[in-house]
Amino acid sequence: MTAGELANVRRDRLPNGLVVITERMPHFRSVAVGIWVRRASRDEPPEFAGLAHFIEHMVFKGTERRSAEEIARAVDSVGGLLDAFTTKETVCFNARVLDEHLELAFDVLADLVRRPRFDPAEIEREKQVVLEEIKMDEDSPETLVNELFLQNLWREHPLGRPILGTRETVSSFDRDTLRRWFEHWYTPDNLVIVAAGNVEHDRFVEMVAREFSDLPAGRNGSAATPPQPQPALVLRRKRELEQVHLCLGVPACGATHPQRFAVALANTILGAGMSSRLFQNIRERQGLAYSVGSDHVAYRDAGVLSVYAGTSVQWLERLLQSVLEEFRRMKQEPVGEEELHRARQQLKGSYTLSLETPANRMANRARQELYFGRFLTLEEIFAAIDAVTPEQVQQAAEELFTADRLALAALGPLDGFQPTREILSC
């Protein structure tokens, strides 16, 4: 997003505190619209783990104006797409339609977040759906090992819990619980409504005001505290698997931290893509794994940089030592200017390509509002990426990769594999 394009972004706040943002993209014939909620799974008490995700499901099961079938049919009938998702910090209800159908799409979305019925019979049916979703995740080794990793890195903190909740918590949900937390979370100060594409700002603000201006202002914010990492080594034997699935990582900076660009570049060099050190060393040179890579996930006040790989048990210790050697290398040797340049270009290119559609622009604008409270231009982001020096990448690696900060989770036919903290020395 260049400074010139930023002129197409407008922001208003209704008297009750609800934020409305549009980005006009007149060369498109479509519009993406999203209603974002600032509260999600990290705001749940432990006895209600999974509630934000369950509410997201339940609003599609019928409102005061529409049945579940009518909700699905309304957007389908004009060739649009209706969706929702829950993360650890946000819930988003969104639609993509031709510009001429924006009012219909917004009416459906507003109906979902203003007038859900929470029918008790539907709640019981949807419990079974979510319980099957939990089983599906438990049957996915890559998903499960990442959940084990986070649960033990951030024990007793909501960021360490699965977004879906547990069988016990989901089974306990009832209408009163859903209604109480829905009314607590879905308030104007917690809502950001964004549209991107061929949209007129003033007209869209009128649509939003018509549906939401009667909501009373309130301050139902979160008192969430940052997690205190408790790195642990966790093994779960699952002999029916062909591979051992490994997740190894460290706490990292959050989404707004000044060091985030140095960490992002360190992650890119380490394991993001086919040219990364992990991919080239572990897969291409040694043939130890088909799937290997790293990822930096950042939240408001915390983050994690983790490496995932799947391998046969016979290669497990060799793979682990190869990953640790890459950690040591990043700490001991400043990255070369050519490799850093490639990483910068990769990071800038992937970020730019992610803004090529109205749906992605809508999500980007929402996240900038939620995390920064302002809009960042491409020039500003690129300048910050280009300003990172080899020494700063090395410093980030030195701070990240220490044995006492490393957490490990392994899942599969472990056959006596028993790592110790000393083995993780890097």
C-alpha cells in the first residue's frame, strides 16, 4: 500500500465507539466486507475454552430473521462467498460479493452478529459438529504436535489452549452461557467493520449506522496478560503413525514489537520457503524430511518462532541436531548481505502479493486497526525491512535461541527417544 493508495482508505467511528473502515478499489467489480470482533479464545475463562469458536458456529444456525438455510442461500444466490473464522485474538465474519450486492451481504453479516437465536436444539447438534472437529485435529499429526507444543510452552495461559476448546468444555455449553458471553464480547468498542473493493465510504457508513448505531456504548475490553513461557519437553507416543512429528521453538516478540522485522527476516532465512537454510540442509542435502520449515506467529503481546518437521524415528536425533546447528549458525555468524537481500525481497514480495485482492486488503486493514490503531504504507514497511542489518538479525538469533528458552514436542513412534535439556544446547 503506497502513500498515494492510502488516500483511498477512510476511517470513521460511530458515536457508540464502533470503527468503520473502507478502502476504495474502483478497478474491481467486487467488495469484501468483514465484521471483526476484538475478543476471542485468549479472552475465555478456562472452564469456557472454545466458547468464542462455538459462538462463531452458532450464529450461522439461525437468527431472528433467517433460518440456517436462508443464511446460506442469501449469499450463494448472488454468487458470493460467506465465511467466518476464529483465531486466538479475533473473530471475523466476512463475505465477498459483486459490488451491486454489497447491501445484501452486509445485511446478512449484521443479522449474524446482532440477532442470533442460539436455539437449544441447535446448540446440542452443533456440539457434535465441534466435537468431530476436535477429533479431526487429533487425527492430524501436524496440528496435534503444534497444539502440544503451545500447550506446554504457555501452560495455564489462554494462548496455550486450543481454539476449539476440549471435549469437556464444549459439552458443557448451554444457551445462557452463549448469550451472556455474546452480549459481553459483541459490543461497539469490540467491533471493527471493514469493506474493501468498489465501495463508497459514506454509503457504507450509513449501512453500518443503520444496523449498529442503536447498540449502547460500553467498555467490555480484555484484561488479558502476556503469557509467561514455561518451556518443556513433551513426548506423546503414537505407534500407529509412520513418522515422528517434531515441533521445536522459542518465545518470540509480538506483532507490534520494534524487533519484529529482524525476527521476521531471521525466520525467513531459517525456514520460510524452499531456499531457506532448513529446507536446503535437512531436505535437499540430507534427505531427512519431506516437510520442514519454520514460522513466526505474533500476537498482541507475545509470539513464538517454531520449527516443524516430520521424519522417521531412525533419523529423528540427526534431524534435531541439524535444526539446532542452524540455530547455532545464526547466532555465531552474521548473515551475508546477499542472503539478507534475498530474504528482504522474499518478505517484501510475499507481503505485496498478499494485498492483491479486496478480501486480503480488507483483512489487512482490519488487522492494522486492531494491532496498531493506524494504517501502515508499503513504503513504511519496506523501509523498516530494509533497515534491518546483519548484526540485528544475529542479535535477534542470540536472544531467541538459548537452551533454556527452547520447547519441544514430539509425536509418533518414539522408540526410546528421550531428549534432555542438555541435548538442546545451541
